[in-house]
Amino acid sequence: MSDQEKDPRIETDRDYIVSKKYNNSLSLLLKSYPDGVPDKIICKTLQISQEELEKIKKNAIIRLKRSLI
């Protein structure tokens, strides 16, 4: 999905996701999945592709590893 098609609130509101089921609230989504939100749902609610999610995860792991050094 291109940046033009994404809901801009995803970038500006830390709790906003695209999900009527969870009242557009990341907090409510996270409460529903205490063991972790499935990738498919993350992609759908943040309007990102699986490839984008994998890149984000990879970068997060790199940052965590660097912080341990």
C-alpha cells in the first residue's frame, strides 16, 4: 500500500489503527492478544505489507542488539 493510501492518523496518533472492531485503538487490539498480535492483523490494521513488517522487525532486532553492546 502506498503512503498516499494510508490513513495519516496511523503516523500521527500513537494509539490509532484501522479497525472498527477495536474502535481504531491499538491499546484495545493489544489487550485482545496478550500473547502477541498475528502478523496478518498487524499488517491490516497498520496498512502495511508483510514485507514492510518484516523490515520493521529486522530493524527492531538490530537496534535491540546494539543496545545490548
